[in-house]
Amino acid sequence: MNHTQASSASPLGGTDREAAAGRPAAGAVTGWVVAFLAEILDISPDEIDPTTPLDELGVDSATTLVLCAGLAARFGIPVRPRDVLDHFTADALGRHLAAALPAGV
């Protein structure tokens, strides 16, 4: 495994490509969300299916706010509670936050 693969595989790690593009990789966001939830639930990240709705994993309004703050701090992009509510699985949130910003934003 090369250095890029190693950092991409880490749920809490990032890559230079992500920073250069200004948007995180979808897999990095998904991995971070899964790791975040695993820590809260005190389980292994392998036990969390990233396609499971977040409310089924115990995410409530307070957890959503902490999740938004953590994602913003980790990836350097604004994350609103509405982003989480509209994209309510780790996979969907990862894809949403990795998507290119619309022109003029």
C-alpha cells in the first residue's frame, strides 16, 4: 500500500488531493462519519453500515450539531444541519460534501 492509499484508507486522515481540490473525497467523509459514530456508540467502525439511516444509529439533533462541527473542523468546509438531514446516511453525506460547489458559490 502506498502513502496515498494509506492516508485515503484512514477514516480520520486526509490527502493532499482533497485539500487541493477544496472538497473532501466522498470516501474520506464517509469514513470520518463512520469513525465518529463508532466512537460515540463504543463499537468497531466495521459494525456500522454506511448505508444505514443515521437516526437508526442514534443520531439526534444534538449529535447532528456535533457531527456538523466535527466535519467542518476536519475538512474545512461549512456543514449545516440541513446537509445532514437531507443526506441522512454516511454514504449520502459523503457524496454530498464531496460534490463540486455550484458556480458562483
